[in-house]
Amino acid sequence: MLNVDRYAYAVGRIKVMETRLLDRDRIERMVEAKSAEEALKVLSESEYSDYLAELADVHEYEKILSAELLRIYRELRLLSPEEKIIAFFARKYDYHNLKVLFKAAHLKEQRPELLLPGLGNIPLEELVRAVSENDFRNLPLRMQEAAQKLVAKFAEDGFDPQLVDLWLDQALYAELADDVRKRKNKYLRDYFTSLVDLTNIKTFLRVRRLQRSKNFLAAVLLPGGSLDLLTMLDLSDPLEVILDRLASTPYAQVVAEGVQLFQQTDTLTRYEKLADNFLLERVRQAKYVTLGPEPVIGYLLAKENEIKIIRIVLTGKINRLPVEEIRERLRDVYV
Amino acid sequence: MFGLESGIVLAVIGAALAVLLAGIGSAIGVGTVGQAAAGVVSEDPDKFGSTLILQALPGTQGIYGLLVGFLILLRIGFIGGSPVALTVEQGWSFFFAALPIAIGGLISAIYQGKTAVSGVYLVAKRAEESGKAIIFAVMVETYAVLALLMSIMMLFGVRV
């Protein structure tokens, strides 16, 4: 108890903050709003209200979302007794920034609006310097290795933006998997392995659809999952066999339902939604923990999920999608 | 090792343990609930009243321990100035009379603290349910009271 009771204060704050998350009713009101402007107004009674005044146009809604994400990361870093827990989830933004910078440097087109300053663990200036000077010594080991490998490869074969995504994602997940192994927290491990497994199953379905080789598949599958898809499944297997092989995994239902629509419409949106809901169900287990890092992680992921939901609704509204179609894409909420 | 005077030493050790262990339990319990309550109040200052009650609950074990320690000292004449000459047998009897509240108090205070922490989180979500949160935590009190009862019965049963 003494070991985890330092989380008592943090969890106390989190429990109050959770009451301010958008609930199903509020999201339903956004979905049923007549216009994007009206949907945005629903947010005026929420944590997002402060940003609304500064917003000139609905099309700039991304500004609200990134401001809120930044606020949450800053607050949780201060609140959490172990900052590393938050740093674990912030790492993806470092890799995101590095990808953007690599592409900007080699494609000679600057897209500063894609960068996410302040969210990650590494200052943006350091990443900018590293890429412009080709000096990656100050970066974490996995990132450093991947970046150096990329630079060497580009010098030989020319620039390939796909390779940037591919190798940096591999490095990111390898780094996260190292961390999960070190932390020995069952909650974090369950979440992370499910995330990797579900992403890998999606990748497998895509690669199979594109009829690429097994070598290509081996290169794109992420490390850190619990399923060895390469030996479990074969790219030439018919879908029924694939479903059958995955039937004994926890993801059986997600795959079975998600794949149905994939066959008819060739999109994985349904699968992605089901996978997100599956993960959220895992995340929700944090509600049963009173003392420990779990509720803090749960809140962080709930907030990221909420931001994703708002993005889905607002893009749907701006593009005048029918209400039913937006609802179909919506994820569950944490509360 | 145990001469005729050691009876009184055993009784005093018992009194010390009752206060010490039950007090440690209460300090852990009240401390943890206090942290959780501070977290809640920092986000929502209106919750101070109901979380304060929850914080106080694991504090009773420390008081019970003090009571038992005090009663032992009273019976062996430490309070009042004329210590009674105790046999080793009587000394051990006082020592064991202190154990129910010492150990029962220590453990029940820690668990009551945990229950009260959950209660604080419940109040954070639903202020109107603070009564239920208090009841959950009070249930644990039963076992501290039973331990106290047993300690008192035992220490008054010793003939001096």
C-alpha cells in the first residue's frame, strides 16, 4: 500500500477530472446538430469552452483539439508521481515530429502545421537540429539507430517517404515494448499487446489485399504483440481460414465482425472502430483500481479517445455526412 | 531472564504495542485518505466536508489503542503512582490482552483507509452518495471495535 499510495492524490484529481469528460448524451447532441457550427456549440459547456472564443472558423477545429491535448499532457505530467508513465504515451509524438521533419528535409516542402510542439518528450528544436545536422547522438537509442539507418539508406538509394514511416514505427514500437517489459504493469502490458496485435491484424489484412509478399509483411508487422501472425497465418489463406485461426484469440469477435464489412466494401473503417472499442474496454479496467498508475493512464487514453470522437463528428459535419453515417463511425466513450 | 519484576515490564510492553501498532495503522489510513481527498478537493473544493469525514474514519483505531494502553497502565498502577508487583503470569496476561487491538487495529485501520479512499473517489463522482461511501468505510470499523472489546475484557479479567 505504501508503494502505491503516492498515487492517492493523483487518482483523487483524476476522478473529478473524469466527471468533465464528454458523455454519450453530449456527443449524441453533437451528432444530431444541424451544422458544424452548431455541433461546436455543444462544446461550449465543456472543458473545450475556453478555446471556442478564439476560434474564428469551424474549419480550424484542429486547433482546439491540439490545444486540449497539449493541456492534458502538461497537466498529467505534473500530476503523475511517475512522469515516465506519461512519457510512455508521449513518445509517439516524438516519432511523429521526426517523421514530419525527415520528409520536410528531403521533399523540400515545409509543413510546419503538421508538427506537434510541446507534446513529446524531446524538445522540437533538438529534433530539428538533429535532422538538419544529421546528428542523432542525443536521441534515444532506438530512435537514433533508425534515423542513422534511414540517412545511410537515402544516401545510397534516394529518399523514400514510406521507409521513413516504416522504420520509425518499428523503432517506436520496439522502444515501447522495451518499456512495457521493464515496467511489469499488467494493465499497461495488456493494453499495449492488444494495441499491437490489433494493428498487426489490420496490417495483415491490408497486405493480403494488396497481394504483397511475405517478406514485405514481415517488415511491416510491429514488435511487442502476443500473436506471431507470420507463423499463424498465411497470406494465401482464404478469409474463412484466417478467421478460424484467430478464433481462439481474444480478438476473434473484432476480426469476425470487422472483416465482414471489409469483404463487401473493401474498407477497414468498421474493423478500426471495433478495434478501438476493444481497446477502450481494456482501458476501462482502470476504473476498478483505487491506488496505482492505472486510473491516470485510463484518463489519458479516455481523453485521446474523446478528441478522436470530436474529430470524427466535426469532419463528418463539415463534409455534411448523414447523421447515420457519422454515428456508424463513432467510438464508445470511457465514462 | 525473567525475574519477579519482569511481570511489570511485560505489561508495559503490551501497553506500548497497543498504542504503537494501532497508531501506525491509523496514521497510514488517515494519511492515504488525506492524499486522495486533497486530490479531489484541489479540483472541486465543495467536496471538503464529506471527504473530511471519510478521512477521519481510520483514525479511531489509534484512539482505541491509546484507550487500551491507558487502561493497562491504570490497572498496573502506573497512573496514580503506586505500581503493583506483578507476577510473570500476570505480566503475560496484560501483554496478550493488548494484542487484539494492537494487531486488529493496525490491519483494520489500513483496510479502512483503502475503503475510505474508494469512498473519496465515489464522492468525487457523485457527491450525493457520500452517505453510502461513509457506510462502506464504517463497516470495517466493526472489527476494530470487536478487537477493542476483547482487549478490554481480557485486561479486566487479570487479577492483580
